[in-house]
Amino acid sequence: MRRAAALALASLLPLTSGCVAAVVPLVAGAAVVRTQTGRDVPRAAAPSAATASARSDLEVMRTSLAALPAPDSPARPGNPSIAAFRSYALGEAEIRAGTAKRASAILPAASELRPRRAECGALPAAVFVDLDPGRGAFDPLAPGSADPALGAALAALRERGIGVVWFSRLGANFAAAARAALVRGGLDPAGRDELVLMRDIGERKQSLRDAVAKRFCPIAMLGDERADFDELYLYLKHPDAAVELDAMIGRGWFLASPFTPQAALEAGATP
């Protein structure tokens, strides 16, 4: 009877704005309707947090957290060319020195436009990395942002006993500044890699690469353009003529920049 009376009263509420006062206090999770006669009619109570927790087997945990933490920054994908450079160099390092399979990334006769490699013999393995952006010269005072993936790759190579040699057309009097930039950028944290710079204006990077290749086996080379692998590309009238040499890309030659220049960073590029 009480339930029927409550339902009937609820149906009349919209029509009796002045006759019936409805009070809905929340007491211990229960809703109460007080009728005009003063009789309380309880409504179905909503389940408490403890009841809901018990029903769903969830545990309510108190925390002192005052605000939600900031969302994680999206992960920046790694440079696939640097990943390939690392993998290739580590694989080449497994080849025993002195075997015919251990070949250099230097082409002794690139003008023949064939990817014929030099033999390494028993020379210790190394990777050659070109610092210069394009046809310009590396600026150690404003180098830009170093690629952390390259720093990690070079660290892994050094652990395997592979040497790292840096090249630039920068003058030799900037050696201290260039080395400091490599240390700050995490590309040569210990400052022990070999750094090859120009001693006079008449020197060529190709002749410097060839000279260092007499002491090391350059199993891989990294630069941001093909001329960083062989100066032939500086003199080609028709670049398509050297298309056969592209077989070296990913198999000794790897296109990537050690540093992203500041101008490119301001334009929105990522290292």
C-alpha cells in the first residue's frame, strides 16, 4: 500500500506545485519523499561506493594526487638510415679481419661507375662520419641538434672495438671547438674519436679519406649527401650516370645528418 501511494503521489507532483512539498534529502545513500501528511516514503537507495566495490571486486584506493599528470610526449620515431648504419656496421664487424669477404666502403675506382670495393686486409674496422651539412662546412659554434640515435649507434660500435673517424672541410685550427661540439652533442662523449680536418686550403676530403683508409678498414660511411662517400659526385654533369653506384646505399653508404642545423630546427625539422 505504501508503495502504491508513493507512486500515485509521484505522478501528481508536476500538477500540484502549491499543494505538495517534495523534499528529497540524501541520508546515508537513501532518497526520502515527504508527503503532505508528513509520512516519509523511502525510495530505492543507490548503491554506495563500498557496495559497488564489493559487487565488482574492485578495490577503492585513496591517493594524495591533487592533479592529473601531464600526458606523455609522443615518441619520436628513430632515423631508419641510422638504424641501418648501426646494424650493417655491427654485422661487418663480425667478419674476421683478413678474409676476402671483409671489404671497404671506399671505391678505389669510382670513375668506372661500378660499385667495386677496395679490400681491407687485416686493418682494424672503423666507420667514417662526415660532419659537413651539404656543400658547406660544419659550424662548431652553432652546430644545431645532434641526433641521439647516432650517439647510441656509435656507442654500440665503440663497445665492439670499431673506431669512429669524423671528417670536415673545417680548418684544423677549429679542432678544439669541433671536438667540444661532438662531446656536448653526445656523439663523442669521451672526446677520443679521430677528427680529420683541413690543414690547408688545397686539401680535399677525398684524399683525406683515402689516407685514413690506409690505417683503418672503413666498413661503413655516413653523410648527408653522396659526395661525402666519393668526390666523383662533385663533378658529374649528369647525376644519373652514376646510378649503378646507388647499390652502395644501405650497403656501406648511409645518408643521414649527425646534426640538424638550427635553421632547419626553426623550420620545424626534427633531428
